[in-house]
Amino acid sequence: MKEGINGSLKVRKPSTKIMEKGSKTRKKSIKSRLIISYVLFAAIPLLIVNMVASGRFTTTLRNTSKQLTTEMVKQARSNLNYFTNDIQKNVSKFILNSLNDTSDNLLNKYISAEDSNKKMAALNDIRKLLAGITAIEKNISGAMIVQKDGTVLGTVGTLSEEEKKAFGTLEVSKDGLWYRDGKDNIYYLQAIKNSLTGQDNGYFVAGVNMEGLEDDLVNIELFNGANVYAVDEKNTILCGKSPETLSDALNTLLATKEEVRSEIVNKTLYAYATSDNGWKIIAEIPEAALTSSVKSVNLLVWGLVSIIAILAVLVGYLVSKGFTSSIIELMKKMKAAEGGDLTVQVEAKGQDEMHMLCVSFNNMIVNIKKLIEETKDVIHTTLENGEVLSSNTEKSVEAFEQLATSIGDITAGSTRQTEDAATSSVVMEALSSSIQQVRSNTQNVFENTKGARRMIEDATDSIELLNKTMVSSISMSDEIKASILELSMLTKSIEQIMSLVDGISEQTNLLALNASIEAARAGEVGKGFAVVAHEVRNLAEQSKQSTGNVRVTLNTIQQQTTQAVQLVTKSNAIFKEQEHAVQKAYNAFNEIIDRLKNIDTELGLVNHQAIDMQQLRDDMSSKIERITMVTEENASATEEVNALSEEQKNVMKKLSAMALELNKVMDCLDKSVKHFKV
């Protein structure tokens, strides 16, 4: 039997060589493939998600940034329109109400004055008005009037006389002209037309104070490296945080003459909006500033992929080491037993270490001739496989315990996420209440402004009626004055008549005296004539006294008429002052009505934006509810997976117990087989 065994071993040696040659062409080991598969399964999903999400995030961020930047430049354009329109309105109001006032036209007084004193007085009044508008209006740094003949009234900045007169050569339309000189100063020019004569009297020149607009543009906070500035219709930079010169790409965009546009060119986001006077608000944002957060996320994901890859290599190495160590050890024992000590026989499968082990088993089985040796092989293989099974089941139990722990952490995280979603829902409800309150407040303000506007319109109508009444009062006062003057002339005529009566009385008195003398000379004959002369003399004396009384009365009437004329003159002056004050109040109420109309429009915009915020809040609430539902479903699924893992762990424990029991049975069987000899 020993000879047969030795002979069979000699015959099978070439098969060992064949196995060794085949081993040179075998595939990668199980350990390498396990490690590679762990790395691929861990890294590939993260890489795919990162690439897809990065592209989507970048595109979404660009589009959102374009929209937000466009809205920002539109808002800045609104501020610019308010700035320029305020200057235009104040200049027009100054020309209409101060220079061309129908009751006190200073400009016409200055032009038509023949006396130098009157001309100088009118000039001083005009200069005071120019200084007043400069002091009142913060956006106007200076004001002057340039007449057609080159005469300059007032001053703006440090301009020379030649520079001031140069304004008279500019062509100014009826809508005014915005002008920039060689010293980067901004001016607004508007033609002055005399309201009385209808003639053009030159231009009103207002120096523009750009500090307010400059502060508004500089205080706009955007991304790092972003610029917001204003340019005129010739694309010359006016103010704001700006580069030294405009780029070629921006000049190309501005050449399209579109009112509002935003575009990303040469890795820079450009957005502009055109104002009513042709100026533009421009925003420049580097694309790197827009996508910096996405790049940070990409770097974070790549770092996470690297860490996971390292962990996958480590886990793969540990798992493969525990999986193959027992097989390698078993293969060494089998090679040592090829001379007749082998106890197992297995089917050869695959092209890995197990293939080599199976080939060795088959080479040894050729030398086995008896059922006892096959039984020993079976017993030995069963024992060692039982140990491997026991070891693997223990490791599986540990792995399932770790899995259960991880699933428990996931469940806790899902629970926290559900709570956070519920908290977010409560916050959104509070936000909805705040938005609703804002809408209610704006509506109340809107209704109040409507009521105030109606009241002011009624007051304006009353003031207009008062103005008409004042005009009628002035007219009646003038008529009264004329009547009193006519009465004064009549009293003077009566005075002349009284003087004539006095003369007649004196002559009558003299005649009566002469008659008395002649009657005395006549004696008895002239006594009757003397009586008549005496009566005539008495009548003359009475007439003289009456004329004296009439003269006193006439003097009193003359004094009263003089005082009445003075009072009427004073009342006319007071009426004119009241008429001027009523006109100013009428203009002020009209301006208040215009302001209230603007407030109505702005309140409407605020209400519309509040409605948009409410819609966004509703969308966000629905999304939070969907997140809550998904989180609850995930929590339920993780609980089910946790239950399944517990069941699987129990199955592995039972399998480990069965493996131990099998080892015990195989030990007993091995002891029985050892009684046989080969």
C-alpha cells in the first residue's frame, strides 16, 4: 500500500508544476479586489454627486446673482432718478415761484429797471434768492444766472468769469441740460423765460453736489472686488466705487443702448440700468467672487472623498486580512500534507487563492486510495471550515452590531431633522404673521394718506377761493380809495364856495355899515333904512359864523378822508401780502399732494413686495413639510433596517453556535477515524 501511495505521488508531481506555472497567470488576489471595490463604492458616488451638484450650483448661483444684481442696479437707478428729478424740480420751482412771480417779478425788475438803485436792489434780491436755494437744497452746491448778453448773477464754485460766460454758449432744451466741465464738476442748466414778457433771459445754472449720491453708491455692499458706480451719457465715470477706466467688454455692452442689461463676460458679471437723464448705474462683480462658495464646497468634497478612500483602504485591508488569513494558513497546511497528510477534497472554482488550494487538494486526492483517507480529509476540512465559519460569524455579529449602532445614529439624526423641520415651520408661520402685519400697516398708511390728501385738496380749494376773494377785496378797496379821494376833492370845492360866501358876507357887512352911515346922515328919513341896514349886517355876521362852522366841519371831513385814504393804502398792502402768503400756501399744498401721490405709489410697491414675500413663505412652508415627510419616512425605514439587522445578528449567533456544535461532532468523528491506518 505504501508503495502504491509513493508511486501515485511520483506520478502526480508534474501536476504540481502545472499548478505553479498556472499561478503565474492568475488574476489579482481577493484582498486586492476587496480593497479596490471598497474604494470604488465609497468614492464614485461622491464624485458623481459632487460633479453634478457643482455644475448645478454654479449655474443656479450665476443666474440668481444676475437677477439680484439687476434688481440692485434698478433700485440704485431709482435713487439716481430721485436725485436728478429733485434737482430739476427745485430749479423749476425756483424759476417759476421766485424769479418769475407774477406779483413780484424780480427778474423783470432787474432787466427793466432804469434807475441804478432799483437795478442794484433787484440784483441784491436775486442774489439773496440764489444764496437761499444753495443753503436750503443739499444737492445744489451753488447757483447763478447767465443772461444772453453774458451778464452773470451769482456764483458756482471757483469758476472764472470766462468759464461762467461759457455757459451762455450751450444749447439747452426745454427739458434742461446736464453738463460736465473739464474739472469733473456737474451742472444742471435750465432756460429762463420771463413770465411777463415771454422772452428768454438766459439760463439758470445749478452746481450739483454729488456727495449724497457718492455715499449711496459707496455704501452698497456686494461681493469682494465688486464695483458700483455711475457714468454719464458719454460713459464717463461720475461717482461711486469704480475702476480707473471702463473695460472693452463693458463698453460693448453699453453700446447696445438697452435700458437694463446684465451679462457675464470675461469671468466678470456686468449689470447696468439707464436713468431718466441718460446716466447709468453700473455694477461689476468678479465671477470668482460669485463661485467662491462653490469652490470651497468642491474642495471640502474632494477632501471628504480622500478621507473616505483612505478609510475604505483601511477597512478593506482589515476585512480582507480577516477573510484570507485562515485560507492562507489552511493552504500552507495542505501543501505540507501533500506527501500523504491531507484530509479534505473540494471543488476547484475561480482563479484566486482558493483555486490554488483546490488544485492542491485535487493533487492529494489522486494519491488517496481508500475510503478512510477520504474520510480523514472530509473530517479535517470540516473542522477547519467550521473554525473559519465560527470566526466569520463572530465577525459578522460584530459587524451587525456596528451596523445597528450606525443605524441608531441615523435614526437619531432623522429625529433631530424632523424636530428642526417642525421648528422651521413654526418660524415660517411667525414670518407669515409679520408679513401680514406689514401688509396691514402699509394698507393703513395708504388709507390715511388718501384721507390726508382729500383734506389737503379741500384746503387747497378753500385757499384758491380765499385768493379770489382777496383779489375782489383789493379791487373794492381801490374803488373805496377812489371814492374817498373824490370826496376830498368835493370838500375842497366846498371850501372855495365857503371862501366866496365869506367874501360876500364881508362885502354885505361893509355895505350894511355904509348904509347905516348914510341913514344916520339922512336923519329921520333914513331911520327905516338904518333898521334894514342893521338887519342886513346881522345876517352878514350870521352868514360869516355859519361859513366858519362849515369850514370847521369841512376840515374835519378832510382829515377823516386823509386818514381813510391812508388806511385803504395800508389795507391794500396787507391784502397783497396776504395774497402772496395764500399763493405760497397754495403751492405748498400742491407740493404736499404730489408727495402724498408718490407715497401712495411707494406704498403700493411695498404691499406688492409683501405679497411676493408671502408667496415665497408659502412655498418654503410646503418644502419644509415635504422635508418633514421624507425625514419621517427615512426614520421609519431606518427603524425597519435596524430591526432586520437585529434579526440577522441573532441568525449569525445561532449559526456560530451550530458551527461550534459541528466542530464538536467532527472532533468525535476524527478520533474515531484515527483508529484506521493508511
